Amino acid sequence: MNGPRVLCIAGSPRRRGNTDRLLDEFEAGVKETGGVPVRIVAASLALAGCRGCGACSTTGRCVVDDDMCDVYRLIDESAAIAVATPVYFASVPSQLKALLDRCQPYWVRRYRLHVPAPAAKRPGAVLVVGGGGDPFGTSCAVAPIRSVFAVLGVSADDVFEMVGIDEPRDIVRDARALAQVREMGRRLVNAAAEGGG
């Protein structure tokens, strides 16, 4: 397959739950439109958190040698990026947050080293599933993803948020939600094929 490569980041530490099911449907839409989904699971990576050492501030590269080196390559090679996450206490799970924080070298390149941003943004998508009862909803989980997307030059306009999904695989009972997410996958590939978000 030679279609646009879509990096799909699974943010949940639980396998085969609601977040994974949403991402499965999203990836189905990507494939239907000729895209190539490449999934990574944040919780399965040997990934240290950002240690705030500042070493990247002069080179734009992280000095920590772990699985994030492969993630950087995938980020750079992808025509589009999607992140799927549950909401953990109004934010994202710690494993996903570590991955997001390790995107600091991209911030350094843009704002300290003044490497020009690409002329066109790559398309992006955010899929968020929240349980019931959190008075802060999903916005605090979406915000850090949008922040990283901004630094990466990725559009964060296509966001799917669903609240009240508490039991594993509850999402499979909502055919309308699954159809929406599948269509998001199609839109993302079409936007990538057109050259921007």
C-alpha cells in the first residue's frame, strides 16, 4: 500500500477496551480511503518521562536513548497523526503524557532554534473517551494533545469526544459513534492526500 501513512497513537494502558475499539474503527476508515495506519501503544513503549535536562535546547534532539527514538522517526515520516485516549482524572494517562512531554525537542526547534514550520499543516485527529462523573469533562485531556500538535505542525480541528463510557467495550453498542470515528479516518486520509489539514 502506497497511501498516506497515518501514525495512530493508542493512549490507553488497557488493551482491547473502548479507546482501542474507537481506534480500530478509525483505522478501518483510514484503510478504506487508501491510507496506511501505523499504530503505536504508548503503554507498551520503554519510554522515560522528560527529565527537563535542557540538553535538547542547543541541538533540538533528545539525549535519552529509548523507544522514543522510533516514535520521533514515525512522527517525522507520517502524513497525518491521530491520538486516541481515555480521560484519567481530567487528563491523559501517564504513559501517553510521557510521550507528549518527550516532544519537547520539536518545541525547541521551532521556538529556540527557529527552524521554520512546514508551509502546510499535516492533518490530525483526536479521539477521547471519558467515563461518567468527572466534573471537568474531556477538555483537559484534549488540551495537551492539541498543544503538541501545534508544535508538530499538525491540525487539531477534528476531535471526537464521548463521555459516559464506563465499562470495557461499552463503545461497541454505539453504532453512531463508531460510524463517526470511521468517517474521521476517511477525512484524515483525504486531507493528507490533498497535502494539508
